[in-house]
Amino acid sequence: MKELQINIIRKLIDLSYQLLAYYIKIMETQTPAGDKIYQVAFSLLGKDVTPKDLVSDEYACMEVVNEIVRMATGKPIGGGASTYLGFACLHDQRFLKIDTPLTGDIIISPSGYSTKGYKNGHVGIVGKHHVLSNFSDTGKLEDYYTLETWKQDFGEIKGFPVFYFRRNELPING
């Protein structure tokens, strides 16, 4: 009986190492879902992604990113048009919080987290050279920010944290 327990523990340890290796790989590699998210976003550059306007274009960034992720993966991030709620949804098992973004990852500075009193956060999709996000003045998907200008504008100037998330590819996810 004790030998069986030891074998089970060894198998669990082996599986844990395999899972850890998988997570290390996914943290350093663009996923197929991330590539698809980027491709969909890139194809929509200059377009109004959400013409029904659940909220005004000035506040539609989360609605836009949700629609792009839905088109690419079949399911939106969640949270409707709220970056505050979308940020909470990014913590489910479909996404991994990461430190270094790659093309197709989600960048978010969620509303409600500014240390300098700013109300409205922002969310976008990391591109090859720019961040693809809703441009409030036109309601169209644009490549206005780079990672550096995002961190400067939302992080340093407005006091928001800047988070990155990658679509998880584990088969247990929806």
C-alpha cells in the first residue's frame, strides 16, 4: 500500500513538472489564440468595431476588445464595456497574467485603480509595433500607443497600473 502511495506521489510530481514546463513555455511564446486575436484586431484597424455603441465611443475600449476576442476565440473576455469588470474577468483560467507582453496579448489599465484620481482606464491589444485600441475621438480601432507611450500616459501620468494578460491554451479552458 505504501509503495502505491509513493508511486502516485511520484506521478503527481512528474505531472506538476510537466505543467510547470508548459506554463514557462506559454509565458515566453505567443499562443495560437494570441496570434488569432492580433490578426483579427489588425484586420479591423481604422474601423468601428462596435457600431451598435453599447456605450459612447469615448468609453468603448473594453467593448471593442471584448468583440475582437470574441471574434478570434469564440468568447469575449467579459465585463461588458467596463475595464474594471473586464480586469476581474481576465483573472479567470482562460487568461494568464504575464510580465512581458507579446503580440496578441491584452494590455489593461483598469478604471478604479488610478492613484492620481483619474476615472477612466483603458484596454488594448498588443501589436507588433503599437497597441491596438479604441480611439475615443472617432470610435475606430487605431494604433495610437506604443507600449512605452501607454506606460507613460496611463502609468506615470495618470497613475494607473499596467497589466498584461495572455490567452491560456490549456484544453480545460473555454
